[in-house]
Amino acid sequence: MRMLPLVLLIALVAGVGSADEPKPPVPKFKLGWDTTFVDGPLDKDGYIDYEAALNERLKGKITPETNAVVLLLQCLGPKPEGTSLHKDFYKALGIEPPPDKGEYFVGTDRHFRKGPERTLPEGFSDLEDRLRKTPWKPADSFGIAEWLKLNEKSLATASEASLRKDYFHPMMSRKPDDSKGLLIGSLIPVVQKCREIAFALSIRAMLKLGDGKIDDAFADVLSIHRLGRLVSRGATLIDFLVGVALQAIAHSAETAIFEHGRPTAKQALAYQAELRKLAPLANIADSLESYQRFVLLDSIQAMPRGGFDDVPGTGDFTPEEIALALDIKLMLRLGNSWFDKFVAALRKPTRAERSGAKDLTNEIDKLIGQRRDKDIKKLRKGEPEPLRAAVSERVGLIYLGFLLPAMERISDAADRAEQIHRNGLLAAGLAAHFADFKKYPDSLADLAPKYIPKVPEDVFSAKAMIYKKTGTGYLLYSVGVNGKDDGGKLLTDVPRGDDIGVRMP
């Protein structure tokens, strides 16, 4: 028998089994940056798996050895907020779940609430707040010193986590049947617990300060700073805002050290040097670029699969009617075009330029108001294409309005965090100057270059910050969000002002 030609043999072999292989899914929508934004992966029905696409984007080349979230789970345990995390969460991280039992972090609520009504001791909350801002001794603590001892190992793990260079917190949502839900339902259990960790570290810093251990107190404050910057790089804007909150907690503690600890010039400048080394907070545009955009696209592509009760006049639509009534591709393009505008506006270098994001929000609100709800109600198969396009645009804008956060407020929070950082740098320089001369300088310009390489300007006015000597102390502040000098009525005052600064003492 003659041997088959090699090419024919290869073709026959290649054909064997190929009929049994599953065919790749056919995309439901045209793939592209203007529609689906990513080209995969696809689920079995041909829809983009935005959860997988997002987590792949967030993870990049991050490994368990560089990921702060892995150590934070070792600090918090397998149930950070009381329930177990899904197995896919740990699979995405590349680790096994922590054991059920371990020396995990215990918050004050869980530790101190007693009795059937789970109430805190009278005056506990006020005490806890005071111990975060002033030095203290164990005898004054209502058992808080013992609580810190209980958490010694978990806080050491959290501090170690703050030194890692990466932060990857998988985003995923699971339905009761264990199938994937929409991205908008993703949980972020580790993030909120980081605020409790920061409070604990600030309380411990003040305990160390009360014992005269200034360098150790500074070390705990730097752990809070670093942890906040890591958390701010999480997928959601909630992550970012928690990161901002941690900066405020750390700043409150560092100013207490400058006031009550009276560090040496060497100590103050060493701390300032560490502040300058800190990684920046995340840019909020990063969250819009990925998570917020993906949530919108994921929600839009799900409309033909399940309805949308939140949109006026559409609660009685079937998925089939939705598929006929709405131009999903138009809505995807609409969402992407708006996100491109917001991301571009929020990546501008100055506060004045970034204010364009507010104009975009107002424009969306105006466009929504120009469309009529009754157009949605009468839309069914066979309606003219212009009406279908108009209603699709309105529904897309409504969803965009639902899913876009209050960009102006979040942008303001980012700028406040940057201003607080600059205040901390200056407060350290002022503390060093005081240590050398037993008085504060007549002007901020006197600090450079010995006590600070360069005096930073006010984030909000782009001018010099306001500095006034006050007897044995000083008042240093930015004009704040409103752009006006309110005379040093600070954001931290009661009642609350708008200026952002440091009052010493």
C-alpha cells in the first residue's frame, strides 16, 4: 500500500477530533474599543465576561508575594466581614484561604460590646477618639491597651502588608446558585476593615508616644500612610475614598506627635523624608477607566438577558422585547464616549482643568431631561428606527447617571488628600525648625532648603499657603475647596470650616 502524502496525512489527523471540540462562542455584539472596549474573554453565550477581563487588567503581573491583599487576609482571616469569601476570590489571588482559626484582627466593636444588646461601655467612643489624637498610658484605657496586645500579631502583619509594592483585590459577584452576577454587585470586604486597622495603629502610635517612643510612633503612622495609598489603588472609588480617609487618620496622628512628642530636628526630618518617599494616591481616572466603565458596559449588555426595573416605564418589558426595543450597540458606544470624556478631564494636571468633569455631569443631567419617559412606554417591535435610537440614548444616559458617582465631590476629596500631604511635609519642617531654635520661623520661606527642599503651594489656590505665627505656635492652612480664605476655620474644627490646615498647638 502506497504511503499517503505527508500533507494529506496531516490534514486527516488534524480533522480527527476537531468535530468534537466545542466551537468558540459567537460575540453577541461587535467587538471593539468603542463598543465592548475589550475583545474578551467571552462567556458561552457570546457576552463579554467583564469580571474576568477586569481582574486580568487589575492583576497584571502582580504575584501573591508582592500583593498586600494576601497579607491583609492573613491579618483579617477568612471572614473579614463575617462571611466566607468565595473560592474564586482566592483562586484569583493565587492562594489558599486562611485557616478558620488564627490570631486575626479583632475590632473594638467585636471586643468591647457586651451583654445581650451588645452595647459599648459608656463614654467608650469618646475615649477611643481621644486616644487616637493624644498620648496616653495603659491605666487610662478601659482595657484598650490589652486589646492592642491581643492584636499585636495581626497589626504586625498589617504593617508588613503596607510595605508591599502591589495591591490587587479581585472583583467578583456571585448569585445564590453560584453563577456570576453583575460586576456592580462585587464585594470589597478587605477594604472597609482597613479603616479599623488604621484606627488601631493610630491608637497604638499614641500609646507609644505616651511612653516616649517617638520613632516607634512615627513608624505606626507611616504604616497607615502606606496602607492608605495601597488601598486607594483598588478597583472602585470606594477603595480610593477609604485610602483618602486613612491619610486623614495618619495626618491627625502625625500632628499629635509634632505637638506632644517634640521630636528632635533629626527625627522630624527623617519622618519628612519618609513622607516624600510615599507612593502617590491613585488617580481617580484609573477607576473610571476600568471598573466604573466595565460596570456600565456589563450592565448594558445584560439588559436583553433580564430587564431593567429601575428605568421608568420598562418594568413590564420581557428580555426579548428589550432586545428588539433597544440598540445595545448604540448604548455601548454612548457609554464609552462619555467615559473617554470623563477620564480625559480627570487626567488634567491642574485643579482648574479637572473641573471640566463637573460640566460633563451637568451636561448628562440636561440631556436626560430632554428625553421623555412616555417614549419608552410606547416602544415595541415595529416602532420607527429614530424612536428606537432616541430611547436607547435616553436609557443609556439614565444608566450612566445611575453609575457615575458624584465626580466633583470625589475630585475634591482627592485634592484635599494631596493638600493634607503637603501640610504634613510642612508640619515636619516646622517641627524640625522649632527643635533647633525653640521657636517657629517668621515665614514658610525660611524653611527652605534646610527644613524642606521646596515649600509646596496651595493645591486649591495655586498660590502660597497661609502661615501665621500665634504666640508659641502657628496656624498653617490652605483656602480649601471654596477657594476663599475663611480665616483659618479648619475642616477639622467644630463646627466644621472649609480651610485645610494645621493649628499648633
